[in-house]
Amino acid sequence: MIMGQKLLIAAVAAISFRRCGRTFPKEGVVVDYPDDFSEEEWGVLRAEPMLHISVAPEEAEIAADAANDLKAQLRRVVAGLASEDFGEDGAPLAEAIRKALPGTSGITKKLVAEVWAELKDQQP
């Protein structure tokens, strides 16, 4: 969980579930992390099997949009890479992409592999 993040806490099976002085309906309640509960209460909530904690939908959508934007940037960069920027397996090197997009966070080998797989699937 990230400071200042909005989280959705929902009851798993019941119509609602009460814990830490709050009632959580099956539809969920959006709360601010960590402001809405003490550190001890967050521990209790995370350990409670009758509650499901997830990123609130709005933040999830924002994160998905950011990931899609980053993937679009990676696709453009891969198209302009030189032959030495690819590994022996033919895949683009994450380090070469990081050099082409300095200051961009979130560029991982896994993400590069995902984008590369998508690009390969699009080739005729």
C-alpha cells in the first residue's frame, strides 16, 4: 500500500462486516491509507479473512492508463532501437530502453518482455 492511496475495503461474504469500529458493506467503502486507521488497525484489517482490500477503482483506472501509456512509449522506442540494442534471443534489452527513456520509472524486464511479445504477435 502506498501513502495517500485510496483503498476499497469490502465484506467478502456477508451483507456487511464490522471491524475496527467501522462497518464494511459487500459493495465496499473507500478509505484513505494510512489516514483512516491506526497502524495497528491496518494490521487487523489486512489479517481479517472476511474483508477484501484492494485499490479503489479510480486509482486502479489511473494506474492502468499509466501502464498503457508506458507500453505505448516502449513500443515507439523498440521500433527505433539499433541492432546492438537487442539480446541474443532477439528481444530488446531493458537497459537500452531505459537509456532511450531517461527518468522514466517502471521499465522492468517483465514489462519489456510483455511489450516485445505483443509486438511479435502483431508481425505478419
